[in-house]
Amino acid sequence: MMKDHSEAQPMMTDNRHVEIDGVSLKLAQPHSAPAQWIGQQEILMQLLACWIVVDDNDLPLTPRLIGSPGVGKTQLAIAAANQQQLPLFIYQCTADTRPEDLLITPVLSRGGEIEYHASPLVSAMLLGGVCVLDEGNRMNEKSWASVAPLFDSRRYVESIVAGITIPANRDFRAAVTMNQDESTFEIPDYILSRLQPTLKVGFPNKQDEMAILQYHLPFAEPEMLAMTVEFLQRSHELKLDFSPRDGINLLRYALKRLTQDPTHPIGRDAAWREALEKCLGEDAADLESLAQRKSRTLGGDAVPLGLADLFFDADDPLHPDRDVDDDDDDDDERGDY
């Protein structure tokens, strides 16, 4: 039987284990990769503001970071955690994530005993770090329900597997990234109301996009960087979803092809064009046509059809939704003879 969460007092037994109510939890390792957020400083400031506590009775917010894949939502959260000098943990959400995956997982040790491994989320809760739930809208409602108390005033989770209640350290902070595509779950309103505010990460401008590519690929030739940035900026104008990540991968492949065989070098333009087709598809070679096809697929400016439109022409007198006023106007134009 679980104890009341107010009784649970986590105690560090060493730098990798915490004990709660007699149950030892092995903590996950924090994420240690460096990160730099380039451009769009306003949204970085908005994220940091969510984590501020202005009073002893105040609580931090858990924002949603939304945007197209590859625009840097996770990078933004990593940079914010580094700026706060807090340990960072990242949990990759998937469609088959279970509550025990999200909280505590039992593992059979070499000695045949059960060990309890804390997830990155629970490790961040106990150490007072930042947890990024990456691509949170790929996770099912059952898993979201298991962390609902964490993101309101209760600030704890209950592990059915370990039989304990785990309170969050006062320094614990979190953010949830969400991609805007069709391969995701619809998150219930009672969870969305806990994940506020919504911060939209957009595509960078030309100068920032160039700086991003130079940061990740300082060895790339200026001409190839310029070609890639021009391509990305044009795709942004056409409302296509090619991102800085796509540009980085495109350039990496092109550079590898250029250096692959020094005795038979491939031309710079040919390497870039090949990388464009192999990384982003042949359709990416003609952005205007691709944008037009996408617009038609999404419906463009077409008027939505009703059920009656499937059986009657628009000018059919038997059409139930036909505008009678139009008929009157036509009669007026013809006159009475």
C-alpha cells in the first residue's frame, strides 16, 4: 500500500541511488551534450520565464514547445537548462510508452534480485533538474494520466510497480516538445490544461539559419552553405516543412560525397543536387511545384462539399442546399417575356 506523498522523504545513498520508503532507486544519467541556441532570443526568454518562481507559494510552469520537426525545439530546451545550470534529462516519448517506462522500471539484477531504475523524468524530479519530454504527443493517454499529479499543485507521481509515491524537488522543471504532424495522439484536455503556455518555435530567418549551419558544420564551404540557406529560405516562404536539420543533413551528405574519391572528384553543384534528392526527395528540386501539390492536397481554396454535393450538381433544382436567391436573381436578369 502506498504511503501519503508527504511522508516520502528521498534520501541520497550515493551519487547514483536514492532511497524512498525503503525502496532504492537507481538514477538515470543526465544528458551532457553542449547546446547553443542561435537567434530567436524572445522564445528562449519566454521558456526561461515559465521556470521562474516569483514567491514561495508559486510553482513553475510546464510549457509546450510546438513546431515542425527539425526547427530546434529540443535544442531550445537544452539551451535553457544549460543557462539555468541545472542537470538535464531527456525522455523520448513513443506510442508504446507505458506508465512504468515513464516512471520506474523493475530490472532483474545479476544476483537475481529486483532493482528499480528511475526514468529520466523521475531522476530529474529527485535531483531537481530539467526533464524534456520529447515528442510528447506521441504518447498515449494512459501514460499521460500517470504524470498528471506532477504537473499541477501536487507535484508528485505514484509508482504502482515500486509501491511508492515520489515527490518532486522544488528545483524540478519540465518542458514538453510536440511535433505538428498527423502521426500523433490527441492529448486530452485535462493534460493540455497542465501544459501551459504554448510556445511556438518557428523557422529562423536567413541570418540565423546561416549561423545555425555554420555552428554545426564549420568546415563547410561558404558557397555550399549559401546554396543551402537559399533553398531553406525559399521553402519557408512556400510554407514547406524543410528545416535546419534537413539542411544540415543535406550538407553533410554533399560534403562526404565531395571528399569520397580525391582522384575522381565530383562537382560541387552535382554533389549538392544529389544530396538534395537523396535526403529530401526528387520533388525538392522544384519547390514551387511541390508547394502547389501540397496546397491541392490540403484542399487549397476549394469550398467544402456537403453530403448533397455527392449526388446533385450545384445548379440542380433538386439540390437541397441550392440557394433560392440565386434562382430569383437569374429570373430577374432574364426578365418576364
